[in-house]
Amino acid sequence: MKGITSLGHVAINVIDLEKSLDYYVNKLGFPEMLRLKRDDGETWLVYLRITDDQYLEIFPGAENDRAPASWHTNGMTHMCWTIEDLDGTVARMKAAGIQLLSEPSQGLDGNRQAWLEDPDGNRIELMEMHPDCLQYQAIKRLRAEGV
């Protein structure tokens, strides 16, 4: 739709805020930007910086033990982060103690990918875009069509 310029943020609910912040800030390296507090002083949400224009919102107080395990449940199934150097990123993650769900592999779209999950079971795809991947081919086609 015209007027939408990018994805601004992804918001996740977590059980243990400190455990999640340790994972995202200390292990993955996303700096904490700010916290919004409720009237009683409790943290309502924490903003983490992915880029200057994209953020991760973390809401404490999740009601379930983990994110839905099935790819077929309603709601978001995963978030995907674009990676310039998948092998280097995976090596840094392993050195930080992050366990992968899958080692780097070639996806059906022509991109390389690896998978992990956060302490609450939220699935994360790491994707290194190939210059001739299906997404870039589709963008080229859409631009040629004037879309």
C-alpha cells in the first residue's frame, strides 16, 4: 500500500523480562533504547534497537509458558533478520552461548538461512540474501510492471 515505508517493529510477549533482555541485549547485542512504565512504576514494555528505523518491543507478563510450537497456529510464526554474513553471525552467536535450531542451509528461495529461538520459544530466522534470490527477482519484476 502506498504510504507504508517499512516494518517499524515486532512486539513479543515474554515471561521473564530479565532473561529475555539478557538474551536480546547481552547475547544478540540489541541495545535497550527505552522503557515505558505503567502508573504504578512497573515496566510496560522495553524497546530494543535493531536499526535506527526498526525495533523489537518486549512486553513482560506473557500468559503462556512458550510461544505456540506449531507452524499452523494463528499468529506470527517467526521473525526474520537479514544477515550480511551468515557464517560469521552464527559463529558469534555460538560464541555468545546461543544455541541454533538449525545450522546454515540453502532455502527454497535461494537464500541461506539458520534458525534459533529465544527463551520464550519465539522462532527467529537468520537470512543471508543471495543476489539472485526469488525475492529480488520478484522485486525486479514488480518494478518493471510499475508497482
